[in-house]
Amino acid sequence: MASSKSAGRPKVLLLGVIEHAQSSWEAVGEIAQILMPKSNNRADFIQEASSGAFDGCVAAYRTFDSFEVTGKIDGELLQALPDSLRFLCHNGAGYDQVDVHACTARGIRVSNTPTAVDDATADMGIFLLLGALRNVAVGMASLRAGEWRGKTLPPLGHDPQGKVLGILGMGGIGRNMAKKALVFGMQIRYHNRTRLDAHIEKEIGAEYVDFDTLLAGSDVISLNLPLNPKTRHIVSRNEFAKMKAGVVIVNTARGAVIDEAALVEALDSGHVSSAGLDVYENEPDVHPGLLANPRVLLVPHMGTFTVETETKMEEWAISNVRMAVESGRLRSIVPEQKSMER
Ligand SMILES: NC(=O)c1ccc[n+]([C@@H]2O[C@H](COP(=O)([O-])OP(=O)(O)OC[C@H]3O[C@@H](n4cnc5c(N)ncnc54)[C@H](O)[C@@H]3O)[C@@H](O)[C@H]2O)c1
């Protein structure tokens, strides 16, 4: 029920929880009436939305974890949401939980939180890269099992110095990772949907190569591209076969950009010598072949899990809500909708 104070203000739907940026969110509450769903599963949420509970909402703020309540933001869900909804402000850099196509068809503009995630995710990428190169997961497991370095010594690792790091997807996180890997003496190659300008390549110190060259010539391959229908399983059996024997795989993007079953096979055969993973194809389930393989360094999707970065992300997503309400614009519309920018 709207209080007399909030009546008449634009409505904003909160999907998820604000954990850090309380004062910025409270400030949104001064200019908008905030609505929250009562449902805790998709079927109930669709029913609640269809009953008109969110009528009049112009913008929605959503978190990654709100997926547990709404499921994917797709055509079916949008059908239930009110026609007044014009902006979907996602708290996260990766927005594969949102069918942007369906949003565009409904005239809903979508924003994400680019750049806010870069340092923390690239730091995690470097941690996984070094950890996988050094086979630390083997030693960590034997230590915890009370066996010090194990019955047989863990295999010797490799130094990053002089190794080729192939980055697939040279956006914010890819570039940040390149900068950090250069400090470790790595040689950087990249493949991207669009080649970067020569002066940016020079500034980053990275060489552009085609996809096959990236696969065949890299000692370590890091996935840093978004998940969408075009990139799903972009690395599968054929791609692993093109890689150098002994290659190391690092994934902080989304699990499903790699065919996880093919990765398990490549690890089991030794063609991929080790891997460092933050993301999985069917989170929170992890392929048993990855769990069973001591040469895989596993982290449960903690790329942005720092106080500073989670706060930055919330502040960024809230600033999108604020702009949407105040001026009908977004600070960071997703690339697919650039033409809808006003
Ligand atoms: N592990 C985590 O916690 C975490 C945190 C943040 C982001 N992410 C993931 O990382 C991804 C990258 O984030 P970002 O902020 O660097 O995104 P970004 O948009 O800045 O960069 C992505 C890059 O990938 C390129 N690309 C797109 N399709 C491609 C293709 N088919 N082949 C080659 N390149 C392609 C784009 O041109 C772009 O340069 C996100 O989409 C998200 O899924 C994960």
C-alpha cells in the first residue's frame, strides 16, 4: 500500500537485496516508490505480476541472485510485467540471465555494471592463472587430507614468465587481466569480436590474432567474453583439439562458454594440463569430473566477492535506476541496445 508520502512518485521494482549501498538506495526512495515482490519462486512471481501488483513500475533493479525468484528474464516473464516497465537495471557485468532480445521487443532498456567489476574479476583471473600453472590445488588437497605434499609429490608447475597468455574477449576484464599478466612477464595475445584500435593494442601491449591462432599458440587461455547464444560452447572438443598439449585454461566469464564435458575429457587425457575456474555451466552444480580432478583449481563464482567491488557494483546499478527515473536515460545501456540510447 503506497503511503500518502510516496503516492504519485514513479514506482521502482526491487528484485533482490541491497547489501552495501544503503544510503544511495534510500535516496532513490526519496524520488520513487519502491515495490518488492512477496513471491519466492517463478510461478508465484508471474502470478503476482499478472495480478497487477507491480503496475505502474517504470524501472526494476535486479541482482544475480534474484534469479532464484524470477528465473530468466524472458518473454514469458515480461508478458506478466506491466507495460509501464521501461528500464531493467541489472547489478552485474554479465547479463546472460536477461533475454535482451525480448526486452528490446518490449521497448525495455537494459543496463549492466561495466568497469566496476574489472579489477576484482581480473585479480581472480590472475589468481587462478598462477594457481593452475603451479598446480597448487594438488598440494592444497593433500595438505588438507593430512598428507603434506601427498604420497607422491605434486607435479612441478610452470612459471608465467615468457609464456603466451591468449585472452578471448578483450573487454574491461580482459584488458585489466592483460595489464596484470604483463607484470608477470607474460606475452599477451587476444581475439575479440572486434579488433581494438592500434593505439589501444599498443597501450595494452597485446597482439591481435585470429581465433585458431589464439587456440594453437597460447600456453594459457583465459575466457573473458560474455555468454550469449553465439558464444555458448565457443570452446568445445574441436577447439581443445587445436590447442597446444599442456595448455592451461582459466575461466572467469561464464561456465557455458566452455563445453564442460569436453573440458573434463581434455583434462582427463592430459591435453589440458590444468585449469582455474570461477564459473560453471550449471551453477551451483559442478561437473563431477572437475571436482574429481586435483589439477583443477575451483572457486565458487567469487570473481567480484569483495566489499569494495560489490559496493561499486551496487552504486553503479543504483545510479542507472536513478537516471532512469529522473531523466529517462541509462548510464550504461548494454551493447546490444546502443541504438536505443537517448
Ligand atoms: N566471475 C565473475 O564473478 C564475473 C564478474 C564479472 C563479469 N563476469 C563475466 O565476464 C564477462 C566479460 O566481462 P567484461 O566486463 O569484460 O565485458 P565487456 O563487454 O567489457 O567485454 C567482453 C568482450 O568480449 C568480446 N566478445 C563478445 N563476443 C565475442 C566473441 N564471439 N568472440 C570474441 N570476443 C567476443 C566483446 O567484443 C568485448 O570486447 C561478462 O560478460 C560476465 O559474464 C564474470
